[in-house]
Amino acid sequence: MTVEIKNIPGQLPAFWDRNVIFFANMHSILYDNIEGLNRLKQQIRGVDTYGGRLIPIINIIFKGDNNLLVLEKPPDQTLLRYFEEDLDLSLPKITILSHSVYDTLHNQADKLIHDEISPTLTMIHQHNATWVDGFVSDSILTNLAKTLNKPTISSLEGSKKGNNKLLLHNSLSEKGFPVFDTLPASSPDDVPSCIATLRKKGYKKAVVKAQIGASGIGMTNLSTNSGNTDSIPDHFFFEGPCMVQGWLDETVANICHMGSPSIQLFLNDSTVSLYDITEQILNADSIHEGNLSPPPYLIKEDLLYEELFRQAAAAGSWLHEQGYRGTASVDFLVVENCGNMEVRVCEINARITGATYPSVIARHFLPHDAWLMRNVRFARPLKDTSLMKMLDQTGYLFHPGMQQGVLPINFNINEDGNVEKGQFLCLAKNLDDCLLILKQIESILPLSWYYDRD
């Protein structure tokens, strides 16, 4: 059966008419790749606080008030009050299950759940939501769901295949879509010959990608002239052969980089909805630092716009075939080649992504308007109440009915309970106003900040 495609940019789709126990299993984002996870924890501080981003959107994606959100670390109470009392958002019930305890459920889920050895496990066992879901459907989550006698939104196979870059690349290539020049490498020893082949094709740089990666883990850029492949760790090959791809930018003759757009998807059993088009804000290493919408170089319904949605529909249909259900993002590269625009799919992220939560919140409050989300790390930690008070007293803190403002989505809290980093969503009629809000906020705060990776 052919899945129905709905193009509804700027408005939210009809999300799940289901209730859920949702595990914020951020530490499972690379599934069983422990070495990759250790690298992720080395490079990103406070991974266990990232689940807080889910709090304002779970009851939007899963309709109703019978949802349980299982976080890895307690959320910021000041933000909870802001969401519930000021923004009038319905929030899920929240309980805390550390990643270390979640890990122990792998082989003894039945015993631990039914023995109810902790209040959290008791709450999970007794909660009457019908479905189970998470950032990813890993083996622990699917075992838990089986123990609870509840279905998962996505199967382990659908979740894992849906995040596999090589499978998507092969499918798009077989269907005749433009793809990156790609060579497989089964081990680090294979990479030099792949690099040499790409150098002969005119590439100055190449990228090595693991089949499954996230937040810059499982991806590295190499010069095709250096011949140095010592930096490629074994965890890149955990799922099998890597992809060695030609890097398209101004170092290639006749190429001009235009942008890195992303289309937001929602997949239910019969439909793939394409509900927002965003631009990724990437650092020099192509690691995600934020998002904005709409991409400033796009004109609605021109040829480039239509091509992005055509390829997103194909990628979304492929994702649906894998058995994945839920929110996802299709990431693209757009370049100008000898005056012609070219679009290539980079990857799909089959989960609640770094663009999902700002997009859902923005479209919930101000459909069709502009938004900008940045990850901000402060030069020194500050109290959440002080930060919220400064934003509110200066008139920047968003409240329902306002046409513009800043909406803090999540705070990454240190051991002292202070805000080290946060995700801030600027809402306005156009992107210029979003950027102006961010600039003005920086000027009123008593300490400096810098933009950080997602």
C-alpha cells in the first residue's frame, strides 16, 4: 500500500490520538554502540538533562493528559511552572529513572518491574497508558514494553533501520535521486583508497560517516591530500561498513554552498506529514547548533522548494517502509553548481530531533510565523529564577497572545542547580525580528554567552 503524503508546511499535523509512557533514553541514541556513547558523553556535558526538552511537547504529540514521561534527571522546576502556569501547556506526569538503572533492565526487566523495587518502577508498572515510546526503540525499551504488555510506537528494527544512513543512501541511489559520491569502507584500512578515489574525482575534502551516528559522533572530515586516517575510531564500524563521501563545498570546482535545510516529518500508520521546513545552524565541523524557519533563501513553491519536498516525500516513504512511526527530520545539502541548484539528502534522524521540539512549540503558538532556536552556554552558571526574571521584567519572555518573544525550552543544570546551558526559542513574524530579539537579550544579561552544539 502506498503511503499518503501530506505537505502542510507551517502547521502541525494530526499527531497521535494515543497515550504513552515515553522514555527519554538519550543515552541509547546509538543503540548498543557503547564506545560511541562514551565519546558522546566526553564531548557533550549533561546528556542526561536533554530529556527536559520533551516536557512541553509530549502532550501535544500524544493527545490527552494520561502520558508519563520518564526522564534521566529531574527537570528544572522554574521552567515547569512557566510551561504550566504562564504558557498554559498541558504537561505529562514525570518520573525519574537514571540511565544506569535503565541499563540494568536489559536482562531483568520482568523481575524489576513486577517486584516494584522503587517508586519509579512502581509508577511505570501501574501507569495505564496504552503505548510505550522513547527517543529510540532500543532493545531495553522493547523488552520493557513486552514486560508491561504494551506495544511500542516503533519496533526496534524500524527505529534502527530508520536511523541508518547507508540504507537510506542506497535506497535513494537505486531510485535515481541525486546522492553524494559514496564509497564503502569496511575498516580504517579501506579508507585511504576511498580517499584517493575521491581525490581523483576533484574533491579536496571527504567525510567518513558511520551508518548510525548523532550529534557529530560517527562523522569526521578529512583532507583528501593529507592521507591521514588515524583519527577514525573503531566505533565508526560498529554497524558495519562506513560511508566515505565526497565533500561538496567551495573547494570543489563550480560549487557554491547555499544552505542546509531540513524538513520535519510525522509518520503514522497511513500518512507521512511534512509539516515544517527549517534551516540547520551548523558549526565549522557541520555539527548542529540550532535551527531557524523559514530558510532565508527559499521562496515558497519555487523549483528548489518543490524539489526539497519531492525528495523529503521519497525519504519519508522509505522511512515508513522500515516500520518507523513518529517524528523525524530529513536533512539536506543545497549547492549551486554552474548556476543550477542541486539538492541532496544527507540523512534522516528518526526520533524527536533537535528541530522537532522548537518546531512543534513554535507552530503550536504562532503557526506560519518565523522562529529561531539556539543552544546557548553561559560564561558562568546562573540561577534559573534570575534568568527568567530578567527576561520577564524586560518584556522579552514569551506569553500566549504575544506576537514575539523568547521561550526557554530547556535548561541544562549543573550539580549546584544552576543553568550552564539552555535552549532558547525566539518567536516573531520574520527572521530579522527573531535575530534582533536574540541580540537584545544578550545585551541585557549580566554575563556573556556563546553558541554551543546541540
